[in-house]
Amino acid sequence: MLMKSLFLAFVVLSSALAGASELYSDSQTDFSQEQGANGWRYLYWDGVNKTQELEWQQETRKWALGDGGIWIGGMHPISTKAYIVREWTCPESGSVQIEGKGELFLDAAGVTLIIVRNYDMDHPLWTKELDANQSEQFSIQATVAKGDTLDFMIVGKDGVGIRNDSTAWLFAISPAK
């Protein structure tokens, strides 16, 4: 029921954004089993400089590395002090609006959701710690250059993500209003 209500909220959010301006991307309709499709890559990042592509798992229809992963409606942190990242490459320069919602499932240890530009952790665009049964809506603007990346990251509370930390995270990117 939780995923169904999040999906319906996202459809309304996407429709509202599309009505106001052209929608660049959304996390559900642009999800793909191909790296780079629709401008998206699905990655592991060590927090310093090493990235690694996640592997597509056909049987579970998600991108995964160890116990971390990304699926059409959310993400799960890996059980190390590293990040699972959904990276979007900006197709043009300008200002973008990023709107969405994160919601942590029941009985979870906690996660931190982070949005940065070009892996710049010193200047996050948005960050939120979520505990069990907690959700957060967000709407932020950012200035981007063509080729910049917007990096949507999840890390487990205290850097560990091994206890029921599956997190619904839906977002849409459009030209700024």
C-alpha cells in the first residue's frame, strides 16, 4: 500500500510539473535496465573518488552491488560506509527544479538521503536523515551546466545499511519555474 500511495503521489507531482513546464526526467518513467539510458547511471561511490557501476539483476528488476541497490521506486544502502547513487546528466545549462519525496519503510535503522551536483559533498543541494516511518517532501532549485551531474545518494545511518533500510525515493527534474 505504501508504494501504491507513493506512486500515486508521484503521478500527481509529475503531472503538475509537466503542466507547468517541460519535464526533463522523473525517477520512475525514466528508470531503465541500461546504464546511461535517459541520462541515468546507477552507481556505487566510495565517498572519495572511486565509482563503480551497479549490476542489473533481471530476476529482481533492480541495479545491485552487494546488499545495496536501486529499483524503479527506491533505493537501499550498501552495508559499508559508501553510497548508492542514481546519477543524472544534465542535457543543457540553466536552472532546474527538483521535487519529490523520500519515505523510509517500517522497522528501519535509518538512512541519509543526499542530493549533490558533480559529487560535491561540501555543498549539498539537499540532505535529510530519515528514521523508521518517516517521510520528507522536498522542492529545490539548482543552477547546472550542460554535462553536470545531479547525484541522488543514499547511505545507511552511521554509514551502515543492513537493517530494513529500503527507502522509497521518487523525484522529478524540470526547468525551474
